[in-house]
Amino acid sequence: MFATHLRARGALCRSLTVTLCLVAAPLTAFGENAAPAGTVEAGSDPGAVAEPAPTNNGKVAFSIGSDFTNAYFFRGILQERNGFIWQPYGGVTFKLAQDTGYGAIDNIDFSLGTWNSIQSEQTFASGSGPANWFESDVLVGFTMGLFGFVSTNITYAAYTFPNGAYSVAQELDWTIGFNDSELLGPFALNPSMLWAFEVDSTAFGDTSQEGIYLGLGVKPGVTLFEDAEYPLTLAVPLTVGLSVSNYYDEGPGGDNDTFGYFDGGLVASLPLAFMPSDYGSWSVSASLDVLALSGTLARVNEGNGTYFVGKGGIAFSY
């Protein structure tokens, strides 16, 4: 178990990228996180989820998935690095509108989702709740596609801790992503930006001052063997996490870092083509991330400024 740190005085917040995967948007927030492969940071990004299967022509889409990782970091903040860590998630998306606004609006979606982390180390467990169930998030969001290459999302997130580790935290997030593949072709970067506004409790440091987080990311990628039954998709998500206001603030007398972390990863995903399309779209993924942490976050990570995070998962959407 890692040592208790400043975040124990507040509640943990999770990344919006989880929500982006749940809303079945064509773009991902970061290359964190919850269904597309390689979102924001290692430890919080679920595996790969393909677009809903063509057989689903209705107004409702579903997605579920399950990831296994050797460590859980949230925006560079260490949560757990020992034991068995299982992170299941799921969501439902309601397609409210398509091809409206005189061609400017591609789609408007409303989504409900959940993301969870179950940890054998019973991290910070206290009270009468299930000791291994560390985190359970409730995510409610709207996604809008614009002009064929922009995706923007607003999400309310409530982060709860069934094992009593922390009190409930709340956050409002805004994400915007760009699909620049038509402009750059195989050299597309898929840039994105996430603003996270803490509205009740904090992810790190002094709980009396809610903070603002900014995440900047790109996610170049390539698909190999496109004509094969099992095409292989490789992506290289790169993310920088910054504190705009008090986000990495250690409290009175402590540091208030602007730079939080850099995350560089490699994600490989593969469709499970042997599954009939009537049963939805299935995929598996594996990723390796390298986190470079600020001095403050390195102290949280038992003095280690660099950490490798590996992950594998399976996902389904329909």
C-alpha cells in the first residue's frame, strides 16, 4: 500500500474521458478514460470500444467493458500501485438528433454511465462498505458533433467511494476534440482539450479551494491490415496535465504546481471479428504508458517521478 497523502483530505475526481467513450462519439477526449483505447492517463483509461454495430439502427446504444491494470493513477495522482486492480465500466447513449442545424450539427447525444475500480489492497477502506470497492463514478453528459470534424462534450461527474475512503466529489467537465484526418491523412494528430472544474471537494490538496484542471492531448494512430479480418489499430496518445487554478495545490505552506504530469503511451486494439454482428461489436486492447510526474506528484508516488502502467481489456458496444 502507498502512504496516505494530501488527497486523503479531499475526494478523488475522475477524468471525463470515461464519459466520452460512453457517449459513442466519433472522437475521444485523449489518446484517460472509458471506452476508446488510450485516453487520458494510464490507470484511468478503459480499453478499446468500437462504434456501435451496424445492426443497431435505433436511438439507443450500449457499451460495457472491463480493464485490468497494474496501477491506478488519476491525472498523475497515485491511487493504487499494488495488488489486483479491476476497472469495469458501462453506459447507455440516447441519440437525440442527427444531421440538423443546416448541416452544422452532426449529432446530439445524451449519455448515462458508470466507471468503477475494485482493488484487492482495500485502498483506504473505512466504515461498513465493501472494502475492495474503491471507486464508483456516476457520469451524465451531452455530446455534440459539429461540421464533421469537431466533437464537444459537457459532463457532470459524481465520484463516490463505496469503501469509505473519501467523501463524494463533484465536477463539471468540458471537452473538445478535432478529427484532422481529412486534412493530414495518415499524419492526423486528433488533438483535444479537457477543462475540469471542481465544484464540491478536490482531487488533491487543500479541500477549501476547488481547482481547475486543463488536459491537452494528441492521439496519432494507424490501422494495419485494414482489409484483413482482424485489423490492428495502433495509437500513440500523448497528454499533458496542468493546473489552471489550485488543482495541484498541496495546501497552506505547500507547493502549487502548474505542471502536473506528462503521459506517453502505446495502445493496440483488435476487433473480435468472430463474434456475430447481431451480438454487437467486440474488441480487445492492450496498452503501456509512461508517466513523468511533477515534484509534488512524485512525492505522492513514494518519491518516484516516473512510472510504467500496463493495461489490458475487453469491451462491447451495440
